[in-house]
Amino acid sequence: DTEVTQTPKHLVMGMTNKKSLKCEQHMGHRAMYWYKQKAKKPPELMFVYSYEKLSINESVPSRFSPECPNSSLLNLHLHALQPEDSALYLCASSRGGLAGDSTDTQYFGPGTRLTVL
Amino acid sequence: DAKTTQPNSMESNEEEPVHLPCNHSTISGTDYIHWYRQLPSQGPEYVIHGLTSNVNNRMASLAIAEDRKSSTLILHRATLRDAAVYYCILRGPMSGGSNYKLTFGKGTLLTVNP
């Protein structure tokens, strides 16, 4: 099973709402990632978890709060977002942790399309 | 960061071969060349990777120039389901300073005509 699942598929939220995105993989991968993709742009890395610890934060605003409750699950908590945060949020995983080599494949989920009103 | 340059778009006919070029003139000796593609309304998916030698898998072939300053992704018989954005990405210790990072460029939008 090489599947990364993400829920929900679509999310509409107001600027004062709190919501969470969920990502799950059962491949035994030790690294998990959040990417953000604006319309007609390439994905951009937000966070990396390696062995359930936050290892990389690509200067993401604090209104995005990642969480890795266990090795299979990754959440992204959203609070006080702005309309410009509307985007496709992609989760990915890879076998190795941060020490994984340059051949490590990343497996992506289908994404959550977020609209902030 | 080592960068890649790809055409913005390419067009192909169904069941014909497609050659997608990528230039990476500043590639370092330890950089791997990866290709991912993103079908409409989906997350990116891995296609193939290589270091120096040409590579084949069930999805595609990767031809790497002898000086490694360019590479070509080859889809042997394009189908409508191959219509996607194709990203050429360099990965290695010298590409952004770490092995883990996938730094996506703009990619090539491939259109496949029936």
C-alpha cells in the first residue's frame, strides 16, 4: 500500500475559525511533510517531521500549527487564517527521516483544497 | 541552490513518444535528477530518478547527458492519462543544503491530443 490519505478533500473556513487537516500513511515511513500549493504554482515545502519530531519549519506563520501524534498521522491545525492562505495543502511521506538519502521517494496525498473567506 | 530549466509547455499526440527536456547546468556531482508529475486535481507523483546512467522503469525512461548538464524524460507512448505538469528536480547535499528537500520549479505542462 503506497497510499497517503488526506481529509477533508475540501474545506471552507472563515478567518476566525479553527480547523484541522489530517494526513495518514501506513507505509512505515519516518518522514512526513506539509506542502502548500497556490493555484497554477508549484508546491512549496512548509514543514518536515522526522521520526515524529518537527525538524524543519520553512518560516511558516504561526497560524499554521503542525502536529504528529504518531508515526502514521500528521495534522495541520489552522487558526485565524487569511484569504491569501487559500490553497491546496499537500501531505507527503518518505521512507527515511531527515537523514534519508537523495534517492528517497516522496509519496503525496491528493491534498485538501482550502478556501478562507 | 542548483536550478533546473524546463519549457513551460509541450504538446504531444496520443500513442507517440514524448521527450521532456530539463537543463541543470549548475548540477553538482552528488545531485540526483528526479522527475515528478502532477495530474490535474492530484498530488505530485514520483516518476523516475537517476544520477549518471540512463534509467528505465515502467512509467518512463530518463536519459542523462554525459556532462549531466541536461536530462530528458521520455514517455514512450503518451496516453491521455499522461497529461500533467512534469517537474524536474535536483536532490542532493548541495542542492538546498539537504537531501530531504524537493524544490519544485515551474515544470512543463504536457498536453496530449487524442
